[in-house]
Amino acid sequence: MARRIQAQTTLTPSAYADTTNMTDATYPHFLQGGSPTQVNKIWEISLNGQAASSSSPTFMLLSRDSQTASSANSTSAGQTDQPLDFATAALTSAAQVGTTNTASKPQRSATGHLANCSLNAFGGVYFWRANRAEECFTMVSATAPLGQSSLSAFTGGTPGLIGSHLIYESM
Amino acid sequence: MFSKREAEGYLLVDHTDSPGISAEQAASVRSHLVVPGGTKLETATYNCTNCERMIILNPLRTRERYYCQKCDGYHCDDCALITKLTGVCKTMKQVIEELLARMAKAI
């Protein structure tokens, strides 16, 4: 068991309706199990507004995905995925993270919305943390409907520049 | 002594120095997370034991929250209705355990 932090330095999310392909590097994070039996728990979500000059209501959603990303998944520019503890041993099947996929793209489930992470990207801050493992969002396997989640902008508003991180734990 | 409050999550939405999200803007996307400019929301959360959706505790709520004696946890309003109508409470933990058991049998 190892907690890791997936961080995105800066990104302007594109707004997507549910069950729509999300284009590479236009959403902050996705998290997919590294094997058919892997369980992942999300412990913390942080979003910090970086918009420079005007009001930017940014309606972010953490949601399960009805279509999982496939083939080579990777992080985009400014995105990192690091263990919280330097002594963490590498997993045989690491969870898939990032925002870039060579084949199928993530699609947000219409029925699996988990958390409303809305903020105004002009000066706003959103932060959530679970207190116990039972209160974490749980992913299992690597396939829909429970194997992948993503953090992305919902249609509406005026998405602005944000920085973000997501702490997760692979079991 | 254990208190259920120990399990609560923590949520902060800080629009102290931001135009924030007005009720009209939130309503435009059917959101209830209203934090207008110049204000800060700091509150407890819990996750529904059945669907794991985050529930932001509204201190002004007067309706009773649905506590399920079967799973010893709280349900969101949608799952509470299903449990009341069917008498069935199937937690996400059960769903995951069943899925993993099926996987183990298949190997």
C-alpha cells in the first residue's frame, strides 16, 4: 500500500458533457486500476485557481468513467505522479494516471458523479480530504464502471486556469 | 469512545478573494455548491456507503439524514429512497468484495 500524489502544475480544463470523449491534456486527472483486482482509494483533492484577470466559474466533477482510457496512458506537460514517501517500493502493476491516451479516451459516467469540486478559478481554492479509509472514493479493477475515475470540467461556466493535485492509494 | 464525527471528511471552498460562485451560476449547472464572492465554506462531508457520492453536510438542513442500521452508515437521499422502498442496503464495500471474489474464482 502506497500513497501517491498526482499533481498538475497549471491547466485550463475544457468543459465536457457526460459520456463524451475527453481530449488529451484538457482535464486535470484520471486514475485507473493497474490490474483487474487492484483497489485504489482517493484521499485528497485540491484545486487552486490561477486565472489572472476575470471571473472564471469552473464546475469541476470527480466522477467514475463509463469508458476507460486505454493503451499507452501518460502524463502531460506539467503533470507528475510521485510517491508521498521516498521509500515507497514500485508496484508490479502501478495504477494508470495522466491525461493522455493513445487509444480510447475517458468518458465521464452520467450516473457515477462522486464529488462536485466547483470553484471560481479567479482566486478560488477547493480542498477536500478524507479522514478515514472508509470515507475515500474507491476504484476497483481497471474497467468500467468501477475501475476508473476522472476529474474534469462539466459544461457551463467559464473554465479558467487551475493547478491541482490528487492523492491516491493503491492497495 | 468512537464518534461518527471522527469519520467525517473535510471540505474547504475559499472564495474570500474571488468573485465566487453565485446561486444563479450554481443553479445553471444544477449544482448546490454555492460559495459567493468574499465568503468561505468550511464544512464536514461524508460519503454515502452505497454509492460513495460525497455528501456536503448542510448545517441548515432540517430533514433527518438517513442512517442505515444495516451498514451502520449514512446514505445519500437517492440511496436512502431505494433502501426505504426495497429494504435492501448494498454497500460499495460489498460490491467490491463480490467483484474481487468473482475475479478470484475466475483465475
